[in-house]
Amino acid sequence: MDNARTQTIRIVERILHHDYQILSQYYDIAIMKLETSVTYNAWVRPACLPVDLPDTGTDGEAVATGWGRVDWGKR
């Protein structure tokens, strides 16, 4: 693997969402406090969350981003 794409940083604290439910995986989000800073590059970037956008557009549609499961049993 290209070393420029890999950073190994120790996690010193995990803060889970207070309503996280392991069986349903509702509120599946956490904050990780890292031992050292991350070096941003072409492969490592922050995941920015919108703060001023409504939940849905005027047409009733919304956009979601992320990774992992997008449907039960699928990735």
C-alpha cells in the first residue's frame, strides 16, 4: 500500500452518541480523540457536516454522504 495514503494514529478517547443502539445501529456516530494530529492530503480529509442546511429540500428530497452500509445486508 502507498505509505502516503496510510496514517496510524492511536485513539485516546471514544465518545459514542448517548442514544446509540447496538442492535439497530441507530445514532451510529462517534467522536474519536486522537493522540496526534492528522496530516490532511489527497486521501485524508475531514468529513464536514452541514450546519445551515434544512433536513430536506423544497422538493422533499435530501442528499446523504458517508460510507459503510447503505441498506440492510449491503455495502
